[in-house]
Amino acid sequence: MANIKIGLRKRLALKLFAGIKHELAAKHELKEIFWECTLRCNLNCRHCGSDCRASSAIADMPAEDFLSAVDKITPHVDPHKVMIVITGGEALCRPDLEKVGLALYKRGYPWGIVTNGMLLTRERMNSLVRSGLRSITLSLDGFEEQHNYIRRNPHSWKNAIRALDVMTSTPNIVYDVVTCVNRDNYQQLGELKEFLIEHGCKAWRLFTIFPVGRAADDKSLQLPPEEYRGLMEFIAQTRKEGRISCNYACEGFLGGYEAEVRDNFFGCMAGVGIVGIKIDGAISGCTSIRAGFDQGNIYTDDIWEVWDKRFEPFRDRSWARKGECKDCKVWQFCEGNGMHLYDDDHNLLHCNHKRLCQ
């Protein structure tokens, strides 16, 4: 199975989109705020990018500190057009999550969470909705054996399925299920698709493990090139079927699979349309970025000035044209993959397009 080639029509579309990406970077209109509200987590997942622990050495950011940062942004944006996504750790570990959500709702911001589902009961969902919750992403990494192996908890799958049923039966909520595809669950993707459809799931997002945090220590989680291409074929076929909305995550450029496996062409919006506030107040382009790309800190800098005046490495990616990217024929379309795929020395950890071509 070989990577599908980039046809002439798609190449022209990619060139057009490359120009659009540069325009977006120049405007850098803020569309999303990601908040790493805690590093506490009730699981110990093998693929965790942030290497969270059940009892984090770093205390949760006080709600008033985050809301103060939001208030510095508010005069410069239309809050109704800026989505706030609350992540962790496990966001539901915070007992004041509804308090924060209601404060955001009163300020006019739509907000959502990313969760492993361990604490998502019907009662908690109702409480979140009353506080203005608009969207939710649930992690589900396969059937019971595969999911519990990845999550390192014998009860994680049972709780995730409870959360799935709660989520899909809640009206007026935007949601999706996100699955981390690895060697252990790859063969079950077809069955998992049918399972999700049977449980009323309308939206499914898949991604592969990138080697940062705890995931960097377990190479067995990485898909080999043949299975990675197989994943692309599976997503493309699922999209053609039209029974469930299926997308590959915004991880990197995918060559001929662009526009076949997700709704949009690849473009890393970190620092372009997205700002991330980490647990210690660091301001970055996205909370998934663990390398040294922080642009300031809410405790020492005005977050809006940071957003408006900094973020050069995110908006001008010319620095990334080095190493294996230096002479790459698809550089103009990719510009070095997602910013979360770099190490502390700003070197690319792996190339999605290269893996597809192997």
C-alpha cells in the first residue's frame, strides 16, 4: 500500500490554501483559548503527552487568575466568537469547574472540555450544562481490553462508555469521540466504528501517538508506516460511507490524503488562531505543545500584548526549514508539521508525510 500521489487539481488547491494560511498568520485573529486547568488526573495513561500524575506537584491554577487573563483579552474580541477549551490533566478533577464555566458563560464565551469520562455521570453533565457547557470531547481508545491497557485502569472503559451514553443523549451539545490509534487497537477500528454508531455517536476523531511526555518512552505504541497508511485508508472509506463524521486530527501534512481524511487541508493554527494557557501561567500556541515555545506568562505579561506582538515562531515558520525539511518538495504545504511535534531544541520529532511515503 503506497501513499496516494498529490494530483494536479489538489496541488493547485493546496497552493491556494498555503496563501490563505499566510494571510491568517498575518491577521492572527484569536478564535480559541485552551486552558490547562490542572495536571491532576485520575488515570495514568501510557500515551499521555503531558505526563500527568494522580497528584500533581504543580497546584491547579486559581480560577480567578485564569478569569483575569480572559478579562484582558475580552476588550479586543467578540467573546461569542472565541471558544474556550478546558483541558488537563483531567478537567473534571476540578470541583470548581462549573463555577469557572458559569463565569465564562456570563462573559459571553462558549466553552467546552476534554475528558477521559471517569467522572462524567448524568448528574455531572447536567451540572455542566447548567453552567453553560457547549462542547465536550471524550477519549475512547478501543474496546475494554485495549482501552484499559492504554489507560492503566480496569474501570476506565466502563466509565468511558457510561460517559459516551450520557454525552450522546444530551441535547444541544457539540461533541466528538477521540481515539488514539496504536498497534493494540488498530485491528479493531472497524468494529469500534460500528460500536460508536450503535451508541448514537455522530462524530469521531482519530489521531496517532506523538513521542513526547510519557509516550516518548514506549515505541510499541507507534504505528509502522504500513498501518499508518492503512489508517488513512480506513478514515477515507469511513468518510465516503457517511454514517459517522470521521476526521484525522490536525497533526501534520498528509500528502495525497489531504482533504480525503479530514474536513480541511492541514494547517497548524497554534499561535495563529489559538492561544494556550498552561498550568503555570505560561502562554503558548496550544497546551499540547510541550517544547520551549512559550511566549510569555500571564503572571508577568499582558496576555493580549503577548498575543498581538509575539508568536513569531508560530506565524513565520521559515526557521523550521532545516534538517529533513530543508529540501522537502512539499514544504510550502506543510511548513514543518504541527508545532507540538518539536523537541526542546526545536527539531522535528517525526514527519507524517515521510511515514506515509515509506
